[in-house]
Amino acid sequence: MKLIHAASALLTLGASAVDFGSRNGGLFGKQDAKMPMGKSGKCDEPRPPLRYFNRIATFPVCSQIDINCDTDEETVAEIVVATEDGMTLVYSDAEQENIGIVDITVPSNPEPLGVISLAGEPTSVAMIPGSNHAAVAINTSSDYVNTSGELVIVDIDEQVVLHSFELGGQPDSVAVSPDGKYIVIAIENERDEELGDGEPPQMPAGFVVIFDNKWKKTEVSLLGLDILFPEDPEPEYVSINEENIAVVTLQENNAIVIIDLKKGEVIDSTAGGSVDLVDIDTEEEGVINQTSMLNDVAHEPDGVTWMGNEYFATANEGDLFGGSRSFSIYKCVRGSEIEEVYNSGNLLEKITASIGHYPEERSGNKGNEPENVAYDPEHKLLFVNSERSSVTLVFDVLNPEEPIYRQVLPSTVGPEGAYYIKGRGLLAVAGEKDDRGDKIRSAITIHHYGDMYPNYPTVQSLIPDHAAPIPFGALSGLSASYIDGSSILYSVEDSFYKKSRIFAIDSATSPPTVVDAIRIMDTGNVLASVECSETRIVDDIDNDFSCDDLQALINDDKTVNLDLEGIVAVDDGFWVVHEGRGTIDEEKRPIESINLLIHVNYVGVIKRVATLPAEVNEMQLRFGFEGVASYEDYIVVAHQRAWGDEDHPRISFYNPMMDAWSHVFYPLDSPESQNGGWVGIGDIHHAGEGEFIVLERDNQGGPDAAIKKIYSFTITDPESGIGSVVDKTLVRDILEDVSSKIGALTFEKVEGLTISHGNVWISTDNDGADDNSGETQLQNLGDLWE
């Protein structure tokens, strides 16, 4: 087969392809959206005016258990499909051993219709054309050697199992032919990754099962093919075209097989291929640095979908040796060799970095990890699910050999299955990760096609033709520019990343664009001169900010590793706050850093560091500095929660000229979440004439979230009000702004707040896309005082 080494040319393919309607021309700079061109240089077909998908709803699977999701039970929405009329979603849930049913008659308001219990773990589900019956593959294996499974046929309307058939092995994917004549199941008989080195061969071998519409069963052997581990094929995913030709991926074997369903035999097979990757990140060191390369990386394809009858696409997730961080398109015509005609190379890596979704914690593994693909035949669009970046990337494949990047869609954590609903312009994406403690709920995201402009991403950086974009993530804190009339906003990254940076964001573009990243430097040894002590452990308690702790904040190149949680721009640079680490007298949370108020100039050099008085540091709680503002002669710092025996968190006023601190207390709302938790301050901003606005949030996300609010209070003389409790007034409840208004489950960490040109802006912290969907919401809420 044809081996593609496409990485060096990929960005050019995509770079001329997208226009978000922004002033700067969108993700790839000032370029117009172009029509897909054939090899002749002419449009293969007329292309209607561009339209986009936008998210309209997110359905949490836990609502099948409790309508409010007040449950710790884990659910896993893995594969999702729709009934023929497009009004109902059906998904597999291996954790609960059922398939779930969702009413999407009103797609912006999906409702649970119940679940159908099964005799094992469903691995996949597909609808049978001409009926409301679903074909479900179930794993009933007792272990990796004694494998077994069933195909069950389920009546979705009556919610009952109609038929059951033994499969003779452990299934993975199931597909039904477009004419309803065949059901195909990939019998993977997956390997035990903990056995030896985890590599195949591990018996029993996998195979493919075909049922016709009279329930005649045919087993198709895949043994003896010219592939890796030919004695142990492990078929993964299957797709069927209108000519009843099935394409099957064998991920661990890095192979692709073509089966004629009418004949019940393999008619072609090929190696999956490999790619050379350049300008990628291969090290997990807390910095996104896309300057490395990998050669001859095996695709090891996972999900696959036909795009018509001649082309199919694969998501190259990787497993044993691969992880080519890409997707491929193959041409497959009867009588001709299977040919890889396109590979996306490093394009997905660069796109996810440019929208804040790059998973730095996976750099040493498989990067963004494309998991699955789906196809929209009505608009000739290909959807690529990135499991680790938690997005769906959309490509125009009118000319399948020259795909054009169109947009990115947010999902919940770990998108697995995707399904386009013909006639309704809907895309459903199943996110499988579920962990209530981490504020993650497995969910199905619903997107609708037809809008003139996409509403995501809400912030991005541009991708140069032959370089990496400015990567960003974990935004915590927000500030308007000090310069009147400027459209620049500033933000900072928290401790998820090393070598801390300040970001400049141009809010005049649509979406706002990260135009600069400023490394904070301690070239003058100002931070290094902060008072520290020798480490003392008393009764297993470490309450000291030691010199070793201080040194850990400063790198050899004078960059710094701070937990930045707020920023305010001033006439001579910025003030940023570093949140201390550790809690006094708590053995499991030793003091590793005190809270720091840091002044840096406009090129990021630290000029001054202020610390709290010793008696205040002696009360330190790990919930420390969380937002900073400027007011007259003062730098105003918010503490996230109350320390020591105090009833309320402090709003501290620091006078740089006097090197003196004073404070008032801020009364937080009481927790209201069904899951308990706490409420704290997320950010603070001076609105003018002594009026401050404060971002208040609970530590809950999704259906458990209850408090995301903006309050105001006024204090004209900080010195006269020392120790008093301020009176606050509600400005806006923003819970719906970060949930239902954008079709999402509520984001936990709303941690940025500022006012620019009279408009209130907020931002969310995406935790560096680690156990997080990676979604950043940077929103202009408008003038809240009109």
C-alpha cells in the first residue's frame, strides 16, 4: 500500500481552509475559506454557502438513574446511534450493562426514556433499517482466554430483547448494512495488557461474524493475512457501505481488511501504514513544546467509516507501538490496491493546542489520540473524535483526497462514538468518562447544523504555516488592559503548567485571539530573595516555607513555576497572585509555598514580591490568593476561603508605598449543591469609585453545580473599614451562562472576571485538559448595569 509521509505538508492543506468570520481571518490567519478542489484545480461539485454546527444540548447519562443526577453510580455512554426517524438516541453503557434510550424530539431538550438491561457488557450498538430494532453486541467473557459474547436484537419501542445469538468470542464493534440485509460483528478477543509484555499473540484469535436477514451465521477467519501477528488478528471496528462491502480495522495488527458480505470472505487486506510526525510534543514536562518529531509511527487505526463506496476514513488512535495522532483516508475500489490518499499528520495536534485542548499529560504517549470517526453524507463532512482532547474536529471531504478543516466542536470528557442524524442536521457525540468526584459526567452532546457562525472555540491562537501555535490552557484570572481603548485582555496559567506565562488576548477578534505569551522571569533574583527557612518537621507536620520550597519555584533558566490565580494590568506592568500550597497543621498537606503578590513589568520580569504578615501566614489554608485588582494606592487581593477561625475570607488591601496590609471580610453564600462542597471566591475586579465585583463559585460541576454568581460591594476607604464585613449585592447569576445557554453541563471553575469597555468578561479554567473536557469559556456578558 501507499505509505504517507505527510506531516510537513499538512498544515498547508488545512491552513487555507477555514474562516471563523473573525477579523483576523480565523484559526489559520487572514485567509478566506476555500472551495475543496479536485486534482484538475476545479471544484468537483458546487458547494453551498458555509454553515456550521453548534452545540445545543448535553444529556447526562446519570439522569437515567436519578433525574437530577444525584448519584455516585458510574455510567459510560460509549457508542450512540439514532432510530430511523431521528427522534430517539440509543447508546451503549458497559458499566451499567444496559443500553439507554433518549428522546430528542426536541433536540435542545433531550429527555431520558429509560434503559434496557442486558446479560453482559454491551460493546456496541447499531440500528436495523426499516425497524425500530437495535443490534447489540454483548461481552459475556469470564476472562481473556474463555471468551464469549452474544448478539441481541432489542425492540426500542417496547424495550425488550427479541432475539439472542451466541457469537463464539468477545465482540467489539457491530454494524448493520444500509439495506438491512447484514449484521457484522468484529470478534476481537482482546489481549490482556498485563500478561507478559502485553503484546500479541494471545489466543484465542479474533474473527468476524456475519448474520444475514434470515439469521444465518457466517464466521470469517482473518488468520494468515500478511499483517503483524498474523496468528492473532484482533478486529476492532467495522463499517459497511451501500455495496455491502465491510471495512474492518485491526488495531493491534496495524491492518485493514475488506470483506464482501455477500460472499462472506476477505477480498483484500493491507497494512494500516505509518507517518513521520514533525512539530509535536513528546515530553510530559509541564510545558507544551511542539518542536519534537517521531519517525515511521504506525497508525494502528481504531474507528472507521465509509464515505460513500470508494473512500473510508480511520481514526489512528494507536495502541501497542503507534499512535500517529492523526486520521487517514483510504481509497478502495474493487480490483485495485487499497491506497492511503491522505493523512493529517500533526494537524490535530496543532489545532488542539491552538484552542486550549492539548493534553500535555499525554505528550509522551499518543497526544490528542483520535478515537473514532463518523460521516455526514448530506453535507460531505467527516467527524474525528479526539479522546484525550475531548473535541470533535469537522472536515469537509467533498474531495476525500483533499479534506479541508472546517471547525471544532466541544464534547464531554473522552468522546467515543459519534453519529450524524440524516434529515435533522444533528450530530450526537458520546463522552464515556464519568467520575462525580472529578466533576465529570458521562454524557451525550448534541450539535445542530445550519448556523452562519460557530460559537466555539471562544478563544484561540493562530496556527502559522510552518510553526506551532501559541499553546494555552488552565486560564485562571482575567484583566482588562490598563490602556484606554485597548481591546487586549490578560490572563495567566495556573500550576498545571511549569514556566509560568501571562497571555495577551485580543478581544476585538471573533473569537478572541491569544496574540502573545509572556514568560515570567526572575532574572533579578527578586523572587529568589524572598525570606525562607530551614525545613523543620515537628510531630510529622511541616509548617515552614523552606528555602528548598522556594528554590522549587525557580528554574535554572530563571523562569518560574507559580500557581497563578489572578492578574491585573497597571501602568508599569502587572500584579499577579500566586496561591500558596499547603495548610497549616495538616500532615497530608504540608506547607510548600506561601501566598505571593508579585509585580512584573510588561516583558515579564519580576520587580517586586510582597508576602502576607507572618501572623496571617500562620493561619494558611490551601485555598489562598484567588484574584487581584487595583484601586487607587492599593493592590486588592481576594482570598478564596476563610482561614483559621475566621468566619469569612479576606479581601486584603496592600499598599506598595507603605508595604502595609489591611483587610475587610467578604461573606460567601452557603453551599446549595445536592453534593455538598464549598463556596469560594474566583476573582475580583474594581469596577470604579470603590465598587468591586466578585466572582463567587462552588466547587461543583455539571448537574451538581449550584452557585456561579457575580456580586458587588463598595468600600471607599480600606483603612477605615479594617476588619468589617462588607455588604454585597447580586449583580448576576451566571449559572445558565456557563451551562444551558451554551448547551453544556455547568463548568466548575469560573475563575476569571474583568470589565473592558463597560462589558463584563468571564473565563473558565480547564485544568490543562487533564480529567477535564479542556473547554475554555471566555464570555462577554455585556454591560450588567444597563
